[in-house]
Amino acid sequence: MDVIWTPQRSLWDKAFASAPYPVQQDWAYGDAMMALGGNVLRAQVKKDRKTLALAQFTVRRFGGVVSSAVCSLGPVFLGEFSQDEKREIYQALRQALPLARPRALIFTPACGQPGEGALKGMKRVMTGYSSVIMDVSPMMEEIRKAAHVKWRNRLKVAEKSDLIVEPMGSKPSQYTWLLTKEEGQRKAKGYKATPSELVVEYQKSKGAREGVISFQAREGADVIAGMLFLLHGQGATYHVGWGNDRARRLSAHNYILFRAIEALKAKGVTALDLGGVETHKAPGLARFKIGTGGRVVTYPGTYLS
């Protein structure tokens, strides 16, 4: 196997247009990380002129001595491979990694099970987190029926209210207020998330391609809620959301999400990642995500290679 550390973006974007791969492996996500001061490595694994996998790593240096390269929800396998073939790809990446020793190579795979053959030889250092993935390829009525009855009832409440749900656009000036609101929410509740600037840089890297879709709910002239999603080929990821007390009473986010799914389908998105679920730390948010009827996926964990 050959590992190329200077792949072409056109190859990367073409691969993401064919399947709903994780946003953390999207080229624009790497560009955004670099714009915020991070270091990124990208690898193309080939065999007999055929590209087998793509992998994007964020690189950090600790104490000026040890470098770590983290492949979040990757690598992206471009095809069906046996466990042995996947293990060869992991090994090829480890052997070709262009970082001086001492170094640590870390994978958090998007698929597989702890201890399976592809991960053999790597040390599991952290358990995996869970996320909710929605299949948004069916008709909207089927998606509605797949939701839990309480979720559907809250959606009906919102639809019968005076709420107006509308798109905000993909220009930073159209959605920056939502990022500011979410930052305030983050500080008030004491949780951490990616910097707001990442969204702007992500869209900048997408260029003419739309990388962000956002919606707001308003009651008359008062905006009471908003949600923003990142687009990555056939995939989309819920990134930030905000709502005031009035929005919660009216179930505005149920309405926004349903309208957003309609828009995502129109853009060719087939899978929507609603993000992590933590039933202890954020039970209300977990119930909202699981209530959509999406599939709860628990990732294998973090592996030191």
C-alpha cells in the first residue's frame, strides 16, 4: 500500500459527494481547524492505483517533545473491506506517519466494534460516545411516523402555533447572532464546544459550495430559536442550537428540525448526525434527539496505535 500525504482536494470532495461520511473528515473541516491555529495532516491510502481510504489528522505537540496525530471518526474507507484489509490500512498509516518520534497516533473509528480484527494491535484508551443518526432519505411522512409519539405531538403543537420557521442563509452575517447566543448559553451552562469561528471558516473553505444551512423560528418580530447545520456531501451534522423559554414551551426546535430536514433532503443529504447524547448531563437534549426516531450509534472508542 502507498500513502500519499499531499492528496488532491478534488478527490476528497468527490468521495464525500458519494456517501454521508463524518464532518470531522471533511476537507473544509481541516481547513477550518488550520485557520484557527491547528495543524492538519491528510492521507490518501492507495493500492494498485485504487484509493482505499482517506484520513484527516489534527496534530498537536505536548511539552515541545511529543506529537500526537488524532484521526476523528476516521479513516474513511472507500468501499467494503475485510477486517484484515482494514487492519492493513491502519498499519500503513501508522508506518507512513510523517512525524518525528516520540509520537502518538490516535484513531476514533466511526464504525466497527471494540476488539474486532481491524483494531487488533491497538490499545483502547477511552470508551466511545453515542450519537443519534437520522436516515433522511425516506419521504417526509415516513420520517414523521418514525418519530416517537411524544415528539410528533410536540411538532404538531409547534405547527399549530403562530411560529414562523424560515431559513437564515449561509452568509456569516445571517447566522452570527445564533453563534453568539449559543456561546452565552455555553458559558451559562458550563459546557465546552468547538469555537464559533469554526463555522465561518468552514463555510469560507467550502467557497461556492454551501457548507452551512440555518433556520430560525420567530413569533411575530421576535426571534425565539435557531439551529445551524454543517453540510458535508451526502451528510449533515447538527452543530449549534439556541432557544429561549418561549421556544421551549412552543417546541420550536421540533418545528425547526423538521423544516431543516426538508431542506437537507432537497440538497441531496441522506444522513443527519444530531450529535452526542448524554442522558446524565443533558437528559432533555438526549430525549429530543432520540425522540426523532433516529438510530443511536455508539462508536468503538479511542485507540492508540
